[in-house]
Amino acid sequence: MAATTAGDAMAAAPTNPVTQKMAAGGVALGLGVRMSRSAEIARIARATGHDFLFIDLQHSLFGLETVGHIAQAALALGIARWRGCARCGTPTSRRCWTTG
């Protein structure tokens, strides 16, 4: 097996469809997630032409495991993930950012 280089790692880095679309002068469409507890919401977002998911942790009852599942599904489908937490700097908000 060949060793990977820094260039290979950069080539494999996920792209952000929101920044790409906005850099090209387009408009990015997002979907707010508060009620759906399934990673299927990422598939729904992709099928309906959304560019990103906004996972609202302040106004929902999601656990970090659910957030991780949704974020991983979105990443696999090329959908950007944004998370909103009640307060930055709390242990929960820091754990939230590491879930994907």
C-alpha cells in the first residue's frame, strides 16, 4: 500500500457546496433541522436541492449521537452542516463541533 502525502490528503478533503456556490455568485439554500431525528433528513435535503443543513441544537431535543449521525450522512452526500448551540464554549457545544 502506498503512503499518502499531504497533497493526497488535501485532494480528499471534502468541499463545501455553500462556499463554492456563493463564490460563483449563486445563492445557497439551507434546511433547518429541529424535528427530524433521522439521518434521512440529509437525503431529503439533497433530493430537494438544498446545499446545507442547519442543525438547531438550541430549540430541539437532539442528543450528540443523533447530531453525529445526521452530520455524517450529510458529509457523505455532499451537504454542508452547520450547528447552532445555545452558548459557545460550553462542554456540550465543544463536543457538538467534534461530532462532524
